[in-house]
Amino acid sequence: MNGVIMTGREQCEFFLLRYVPDAVKNEFVNVGLVLLPAAGRAEVRFTRDWSRVKCLDPHADLDVMESLEGDLRRELDKTNVDRDHILRKIQDSFSNTLQPSDYKACLAESAAAEADALAQLYLERGPRRQPRELSGRQAVLGRMRETFERAGVWRIMNKDIKAENYTRRGDPLKIDCGYSPNGSVKMFHALALSSDLNAAKLLAYTFPRLAEGIRKKDGKGAELTAIVEDDLQRDDESISFALDTLAQQAIGVAPLAQMAAIAAQAAREMGIG
């Protein structure tokens, strides 16, 4: 592996996972990224846009590749793991259609944040620039999803729950994820309050109607928790307003720091933990 210069920031290396359906043509699409800090757990990111893979190979098995993300993360989290051996197993499992790139060195103040930034650079469509509020929400959503994946519940949760199924046609809101334990519905939605306060207002406006629709259609009570950034400046008037608006509509608010406990509870309630 390549060496890195010592600085106050964390030493990391990363490699990409490339989908190569035709060894002769050697055309590929970057589908995954693994960042390895000098100390601590590996950070794994996979693309959320598989359209480029389908363009390259219309017969690609996306379900298998999507499931690889959680499998790879669990394997890399094991102590004393032979990471090179895992990569060889991946190549063998996909008949060499999934190949790791060479290692690259980088420095990062936060391994998770650096992995998010590198994933945006290498895995998503470019070179369009994401609005700040979108990238902020996507960062929160990515962390939320990752924690649920680590708990083993993401695959069996409902995702992108359409509010219009319970409110009225044309309602644009989609709740990120949820599950239904003991005759109730628990939902979770990522917000970036430091950069997009309007999303909180939309959520607060829609949730009472959504909860009522779930009660009438499914006969279940509904709970909604907004997952937000850590270290919010709660004394900021705008953020305080957003938090009060959510609270007034009985929407819970939890920072990312509480996600491990939330995911563990979900696993227990879904019979996994």
C-alpha cells in the first residue's frame, strides 16, 4: 500500500470497486468505494444510481450487487480480517466482473465524511454540482442508512414511503424508511436543518395528514422521527423554529449520534437483534 505524509489529519487509503462486464472491451463503471483509515473501521460506500451499470450491461444483477454492500461492510468490520483475501473472494464470486482499483492515499479529518465526499466524486453522476441543502440531507441519509444496514434491518424496511398513498394524489413527500412493529408504524426521515429549514416545515405540514391516512387505511398508529445533524446550534432562531415546528406535530427529533440505539431497537422489534 502507498505511504502517506504525516499530518494532523487521519491517514487513509481507498480503492474503488469497478463493474467490468466484458474483459475484452475493458469498459467499467465505478460502483463501490472502500476507505481504510490507519486505525478504526473501514468505510464502505456504493452507488445509489445504478443507471450507468444498466447502460453498460442491461443484464446486470443489481440485487446481488446491492446486497454486496452490506456483506462487504460486515466482513471488513471483523477483527484481524485479511482484507486482500476478501477482495479476492469478491473477484472470484463475480467471475472477475467486479474488480478493485489500485489503492490511493488520502488525508481526512473524518473517515466517514471523506468517504461520503469520495463517493460523490467517483460513484455518482458528474460533473453536475449538488445544491448545498441536497448534499447535506444526503449525508445525513447516508449515515442513517449505513447504521440501519449495520443492524441488519435496512433490507427489510419499507423505503421511500409515498405520502400520497395516505394523503392525496400529487403529494410529493416520500418518507425515507420505516417498519411496522406491534400494530404501529415507525418512520424515519433525514433532515439537514442547518441548511434546509423548509424541509422541516413540509414534514410538519404533511405528517398529521399522513398519520391520519395510515390510521384510516391500515388501522395503525404512526410515529415519525426526523434524523438530523449532530451538534446543531439549537440557540439559532431558525433552527429553534424548525425544532419547535416539528415538536408541535409530535415528530420526534434524533441526532445521528443516537442512530445506533435507534437501529438496535429496530432490530429487536423486527426480530433480528
